[in-house]
Amino acid sequence: MTVTLHLPTVLAKLAPGRTVIATGTTVGEVVDDVATRFPALGPRLRDASGAPYAFVTFYLNDQDIRFQGGFEAVVRDGDEVTVVPAIAGG
């Protein structure tokens, strides 16, 4: 499946831009595809075991994947995955 992955500006510098076309049948496979093609981006999206970080939220078509099976959430052609890192400060 071909999926559009939207990156925040802070991560876009590690890829060819804020939007990356990726392939996979699950969100995890999409993240794997992007991490393989852009190795510096992989550690920002998932931990060493391949699981999503608690402080990075992934949305599949505007729905939080934590409520859709996490990285096992199924994607279809044309779906969009948006990456939103937590922002802290004070």
C-alpha cells in the first residue's frame, strides 16, 4: 500500500521534506520503510525494539493509532500517517 507520511518540521530535515511517500500494510511497516530509506529518522520514530515511543503520537487519517492497534494498525492505499512529537517546556 502507498501511504503519505507527514513529518513535523523538526524531523523533516532528516528526510527529503515534510511529506514522504512510503509503503506497507500496517503503520509499523510504513515506519520501517521510512526508517530504512532515511536511517537518521528511524531512531526518532521508534525505540530500539521497533516500538513507538510514548512521546511520539502517530495519527492514521486523523485517528490516534494507540486506539487502533498501535503499529499493527492496518493502512490502505492513499491513507495518511501524521507524526506528532510531544513538546515540553516551561
